[in-house]
Amino acid sequence: MCIRVQYAPIGSARPYDAATQTIALPTGLDRERTVTAVRAILSELAVPQPQFGARCFCGEPLDLAPRIPQQRTGEQAVTHGA
């Protein structure tokens, strides 16, 4: 897979960085909106997309799962070290 997907706060990264071949998406998107956003960016880059999912330039499916889960900041998580 040539293109990577990263999650970042809105405005902190460009939607597509050609130097690192990285697509930046806002944190907190649900699965459906994540796939739609990635497909839209790839379509702007003239990368043909299948009917379902998202594919890289090379044809490999993109891994759209966040690498690091959202940090828990609730009182119970802070108190008990979850």
C-alpha cells in the first residue's frame, strides 16, 4: 500500500500530502464518513475507486482504522488508570 491514512485535528494537516503520501482525516469521523472522505480525496487525485471501499494507487485496499484509539478522559478512567 502506497498511501497511508492519518487522523489529525481539523486544520492541522493538508488533506493530502504528496511528500509522505498521507491522507489526513479529522478525528472522530464514523466509518461511513471516513470512507466517503478518503474516496473523495482519491477521486480528486484521479485514482479509480471500486464500488465499495477505498483503494490506493497500487490497487491495495486502504486501512482506514485509527492506529491509536481516542484517549479516555472521564473521571473513572483518570482515577482508575484505564
